[in-house]
Amino acid sequence: MRLSRFALATTKQTPADAEIISHQLMLRAGMIRRLAAGLYTWSPLGMRVLRKVENIIREEMDAAGALEVLMPAVQPAELWRESGRWEAMGDLMLKMDDRLGREYCFGPTHEEVITDFAKRDIASYKQLPVNFYQIQTKFRDEIRPRFGLMRAREFIMKDAYSFHMDQADLDREYHGMRAAYTRILDRMGLDYRIVAADSGAIGGAKSEEFHVLAHSGEDELAVSESGAYAANIEAAVTRAPAGERPAPGGELRKVDTPGVATIADLCRALDLPAEATAKAIVVAGDDDRPVLLVLRGDHSLNDIKAEGIDGIASPLRFAEEAVIREHFGAGPGSLGPVHLSLRVIADHALEKTADMAVGANYDGAHFVNFNWGRDAPEPEFADLRNAVAGDPAPDGSPLAVLRGIEVGHVFQLGDKYSRALELTVLDENGAAVTPQMGCYGFGVSRIVAAAIEQCFDDAGICWPTAIAPFELVIVPIKADKSERVRDACDTLYAECRAAGIDVALDDRGLRPGPMFADAELIGIPHRIVVSERGLDAGTLEYKGRRDAESRQIGHGLDAIREA
Ligand code: ATP
Ligand code: MG
Ligand code: MG
Ligand code: MG
């Protein structure tokens, strides 16, 4: 690519509204431009990265035997009524009517549609197992779209859905998909963890998430040093009932709950100091819509239950831990006199009907696990006290809490959707069987942002080569004054292209400084500088994106390859 024709649009200024580094750098590099809240246009530069990500995912899905399809983004309401999710999805789903008044949504996910598709074409056990996938645009009306593509409203997902005659075959495919995700992330060169997860609104039994590790990650992961135990804190803490799940801290202590009606009672039940009753912090909603509330000790848990979180206390719309700490004047590891904070993670789908669950505090010392809601008459408390403050994992190895960005999620759905939508196939004996299903989501656009969170420095993005917009940039010095430099660059550029190197030639005629700065900002892994001086000496100047200094290498393709 000749950069003079590439519509690069970099800026030096850090955009004021971008909170995290990936969002800042994607805007500064000109990879994306905002249209409206949670809606972004991908520029030619951004597209090159997105396409590389898609290709890796596509190659690994194909290699794992999954079959690519493309489903409509717009989906009829009837299907969602059949599965019972038309109402359950709540405001997350963007709903619309057509000219005849028929109801539709812009798909936030595709379990219903794929099950309907399977129903039309799959009739016999001979057609199973099968795994269909697509790379497609989803819309989720996230309450707080933020961080650019990290939590967008319109985003690109790779979603796959598999169908099986029995659980054993579903297990096999699930592990195959897990392995494919592992290869995808390995090829992208990212540091990640696979953790036990909560199945949330999608439902189903077993589920695991793939998290790219980053300080800005919205999720907290409890990971044992031995690697034997790893869980999203959401799952580590919410999986009720206590005692039936692997306790990160070994032992779960149930707190007797009959007397617990207020935050103050809760503090007492947990043996927390009395001052704790002064304030309790509740982050309401789910990860997508954190609303910070400060509750007084006399606020009743039942009030919350009856009126909803928004009904009581003054919502302080702070979501960031840093803001919480600032607000209460306490540093990491302590919230000063505030000894109790409840972090309520309520899945949007469940929020109104039943289970509002889970408390975990910010200082990591006390964990509260309870369910409340219309279907849960008695709140249940389990104290995972000290769980994350070093207590060992079940195998005795110490636990650490890491922050991660969820980029992939694999689920065993069982027959939830096949049963609801009445999908059956005939087995060898001609008997109708309801297939077992798995589903496997991957955040195609999110991983672009997640990769930047892990790969950047003061000058900009440091792409892993596999997903860099270009592998190599050729920078001519004073090309306007030297035909020799121009010719050498053109020749080298042509040679690189012929050799299959994804190369950019910076022929914009800028001074070296701005060209170097752009190459670093947009994160091209390798840079070659061509100058009169180098040509005299028969050398090229090479610099790897993360190298401190440039060095001279021989002229020609082999030398570049070696470098
Ligand atoms: P999160 O917990 O971050 O809200 P999720 O659990 O709701 O994600 P899934 O339903 O598991 O998401 O969807 C599969 C994948 O789609 C996620 O692992 C994530 O990579 C991606 N994804 C989900 N929501 C968004 C979003 N708002 N913007 C970008 N990517 C998203
Ligand atoms: Mg979500
Ligand atoms: Mg999640
Ligand atoms: Mg998920």
C-alpha cells in the first residue's frame, strides 16, 4: 500500500472522551470514527486489522470443521417469543416494527435463528454433529456503551452453534472449540486466561470465558498460581448454592440470614465493624450498566427488592473503581472506614424477574453472596471471606486476582433452545430426539481493542505481527530531492510485495519525524529507512517497533527477512 493513497488520518491529541488506552489509540491512529454512542465506522486502516483478525478466526473455525453461514441481523419477534426471551432480554434488545406493524429485533445473538435454520434442514442423526458459524454484526443496546469498540452497541461477533445427538458428542465439540479459541489467541500472540464463567442470559450448563489480560479489563478473575483453578469472580461468587461449587478459598461459610433486613443487619451478620453501616457501595445493574449507589445503613434490602435499585438512594453514576476510591479517599486494598461494599451484578435478563445476586467488595477481603428477588424469598448469604486475599485454591496453590477483557465465551446449552423451538431429529431407531446444543461466541471487534490494551507504549500501538495493519513500512528520506532514494524504495516495495510481505511505502513526502511518528502510532512492527547515506554504504536502516535503537542491515530482501 502506498500511504499517499491510503487516507491515513492520525492525530497527536488524545481525545478527551476516550478513557482507556485502546480507545485513545484507535482514535489517534484513525482506525475508527464515532458516529453516535456505541456506533463506529472502521476506516481503511482499521479494516486491515479487522480483516486479519477475521481471517485467523475463520481459518481456525474452518480447520475445526465448523461451517460458515450468514444469518439475517434482523430477526422476527415470534422466534424470541417461542424461546421466551422476547421479554427477558429487556432493553438490551433493539426492537422495531415493519410497515405492517410486525415486530422485529436487531439480533443481539442468534440461538433462535440458528435453531430455526437447523429445524428446516436437519431431520436425521446422519446429519449430526454439525457446527455452523458466522461473522456478523450484532446490536446490543448496552446501558453504558463505552471504551469505544470494547463495549459498543453495534459490534462484530463470531458466533457458532453446534448440534449433537448426545451429551458426549457435545462435550467433544465443546473441547474442540475451546482448542480452536486457544489457537486463535495463540496466533494473535496475546496473553490470556480461560476461566469458569457464569452462563448469564444465554443459559445452559457449562461455560468458560477467554480473557485477554489487561489492567483496564472490566472483569476480575480469580486464578490460582498452579493454573488448576480459574474463574470469573462473577462465577466464583454467584454460583449458588454455596457448598456445591468449588470454593476458591476452600471453605464457604453460610451466614444465618433470618434477621437480615437492612444493610446494617448485613454488616452485623458478616461481623463487620459498625462504621460499615454508614455506607455501603452498590454497583447496580450488570457489568454493562454499572450504577453506583451509596446506601445508608437503614436502607432495607427489601426496598431494593421491591423498588429496584433505581428506586432508592441517590444514584451516583460512577463506575470506575478509581472513582470509588477517590470518592471514599481510600487506596487499593482498603476502603478506609468503609468496610462493606456490595457489588451487585444483576444480569439484565434476570434483573426484573428474580435473582439479583452477588456482592463482592472492592478491598477483596469480604465476599457476600446472596440472592434476592421475587422468586427468592429468603436471601442466602455465603461468606467467601478471604477467598481472594490469598487463601489457597482447592489444590492448595495461592490465588491471585487478575483483570481481564472477555473476548470469547463457550457454552454448553443443552436442549434449552432445541426444546423450546421444537427441533427434533430421528435416531437410528427412528425415534425423535431433541439435540444437544453448544454455542461459541468470539468478540471480533472487541479483540482489536483488547490487543491494543496489551500491546502499546508511549509512542502508540505495538501490534503483534499477525494482526498488524502492515507488517513492514518503508520510509524514504528526502525522496523529493533524490531520484535514487525514490527508485530504491520503489524497487524494495515491489520486491516485498512479490515476496508476499504486507508492506506499506510512506510516499507522502513528509519529513522523517512525522513519518516515524505515524508508523509508531499505528503500530507497524518493522520499519526500513532508505536514505542517500545508506545507499552509499550499501545498507538499510532497520528498527523493530519495540527496539530502542535502529541498526544497519544489508541491502535487499534477505537482510530484511533476517532482521
Ligand atoms: P460482556 O460480559 O462483556 O457484556 P457478554 O458476556 O454479554 O459480554 P456474550 O454474550 O458472551 O457477551 O458474547 C460473546 C462475545 O461477544 C463476548 O465474549 C465479547 O467478546 C463480545 N461482546 C459482547 N458484548 C459486546 C459489546 N457490547 N461490544 C463488543 N463486543 C462484545
Ligand atoms: Mg454483556
Ligand atoms: Mg460476560
Ligand atoms: Mg459472555
